[in-house]
Amino acid sequence: MSGPAAGTADAATSTDVVCLGESMVTFLPSQPGRLADVPSFGRGIGGAESNVACALAAAGHRAAWVGRVGADGFGDHLVETIASYGVDTSAVRRDPVRPTGIYFRTATDRGTDTHEVAYYRAGSAASAMSPDNVPYEDLLAGRILHLSGITAALSADCLALLRDLTAPRPGRPLVSFDVNHRPHLWRGGDADASVLLELARRCDLVFVGEDEAEEAWGIVGAEAIRAALPEPAVVVVKRGSAGATVFSGLRPGPRSSNAGGAENAAGAGSSGAGEAENAAGAGSSGAGRAEGPDTVTLVPALRVDVVAAVGAGDAFAAGFLSATLRGLPVRERVRHGHLMAAAVLTVPGDLTDPPARDHADRLAALGDDAWGRLRLGPGWTAADRAPEEVRTP
């Protein structure tokens, strides 16, 4: 990786990733079944952006979460729990009037017809976030600013905040955006999910699922998604069990931003720092069309014995961002995303300890045949080597 960009805080003291968004207290069912039939719930936390921050901190990065919670016990629980992962929560604001959001969910996969989620987040403290009440000095202090489309759906003020944060500005860090389309959040609002395409086009690195692109924008297929998102230097199209396809294109000239080595590592270069040095040039001048042909990288998904299909998308983003910060090649970034997702898929909740870095690095470095044979189940992150890894050549 190259050194910090001009005007950047020293890499030894700066924050790697700042994540902005709503986190809520989640109530997890004690047994499968309809919400109407579940007798009791256990308490946890849930929030796409705070999940990414927790996963990155657990993986050894300097991560911060910026949000807004109520001056209540649930807000206390959120801040204390997120901080326990090593995340900097000093920029979280308390709302003296609005409550912390909560939600209940069933144990089934979000993609099934039987999955139920009951949100109690309308009028929450986080929905009051706006350009006027969030600490910009903290938001822009990291090498990467990670956002998601969920925040844009919470209120008109939250949408205005995301539009402002994705706008061109001097010293803008590399902006990572997970589309995270949640159809129920867009019902009855003044805006619709098409605004997510507008926001994504203003960012440097975009994560989007094939299914959500079709549902939100009517766009089918990875190539068509890239055509609709020509500006970001890197577009990661998640394709479920088929894996992920990454489109990465070089941009001309360096930019002045806080992203430092991370922005330089965000492009298509196989070295992560050399060829990719000028890859993400959107920051101070605004997102511009990637110049030159894309490098297209296809990485198959892992075979995983799934315990609960929640939180995997956030974990994938965290793994990809972690490898980006380390300047790893694109293939390894995707594989680290898959591995981080596999860690979450093999536990009941949204968060878990990631595999040790050297263990994940060994798995990410496997040959294509060995990667294809790898199968991960509950407890694999605690082992020095997965049994399947030992059997691979």
C-alpha cells in the first residue's frame, strides 16, 4: 500500500473506517415459528453499518461508528455493546426526545416467505440524523467512510445527509456504499428506491446484490448493473450462491483525500498498491466515469453449513474492506468477504468473532480447486485450520 495522501493524518493514529447509520436493539426468537407463536426472545444488536464497524474492529482495524440513539436504556445497551468490540463510539449522539429503534424477527432466512420482521423504528433517534446534527469532523476523519442505503430510507433528513456526504468535497475519504435495499422502508415515503442508484453513482466503492438491483431498479445481470453504475471505481455485484463479480476500473491521476493507502488500493491492480495507485479518483472532484476497460474478477462462493442467514452481507462488506485496507489483490478481497460472511452464517446472530487473520489468509490463498472443495460449518473460525483445509492439496 502507498503512504497517506497529502494532508492526511498519520496512518498510525487515524481511523481506518468510519461507519454511519442506525443501529437497533434486536430481539431474537428462542425457537423457530411465527412471531405470534414465539414465547420469548433474547436481546442482541442489529444495524448494517454498526455490524461492519464491529467486524472490522474485531479483525484488528481502527473502526468508528457514528449514529444517533435515544437517551434510554436501549441506547445505553447499543453503545456499550458496539464499543465492546473495540469500535470508537465517541461521536454517537443522544436524542433527548426520540427513542432508540428496536425490532423483532423470526429465525428463518430473510429471503423466504415465512420470514417476519417487526420494526419499531418510525420516529427513532436515528431517523432525525441530518446534515445539521452529525459531527462531520468525525465522519470525514477516516480513510474510508462506509454508508448504506438503509439510512437514506429512514427520513428526508437522512436522505439529505447521504446526498451531502456523497457530494464532491475537498478531502473526501473513499466512500463505500452498500445498497442494502429494504423494500418495506420505502413504502409511503416521498422518495423511492431509485434514489439508491443516484447515491451509488456518487461513491467510489459499491456493494450491490443482483437480486436487489432487479427489485429496486429493474436491472438484471452483473454487466447491466455495471453499465448503470459507470462512475464508481469498484462495483461488487453479489450473486448469492454463485459468488461475486467485481468490476474495477482505473482513474487518471491521484486525488487529495483522507483515504490514503486505502483509496489507492481500491482499484483493479493485482498488487493492491502499484497499478491500483490511481484507481479511485472520485473524492475531491466528485465521482467521474472510470476510464479504460474494466478488470472483471469472478470469485465463487464458499459452501457453508448455514445456521442463520442474517448479517452475511454486512460481514462480506467488512471482509472486503479489511482486505482493501491491507492492499490485497481483488480476488483475495472477495475471498476475505466470503470468509467473513461464512463466519456469521455459521452462528445464530448478526455478529461473531472473525477467523484469525493468518487462518483467513491461508484459506484466501488456496488454489481454485481447493477453494471450490472448501466447506465450512459451525465452529470453523475457532480452529487453527478447518478440517477441509487440511485435506486440500
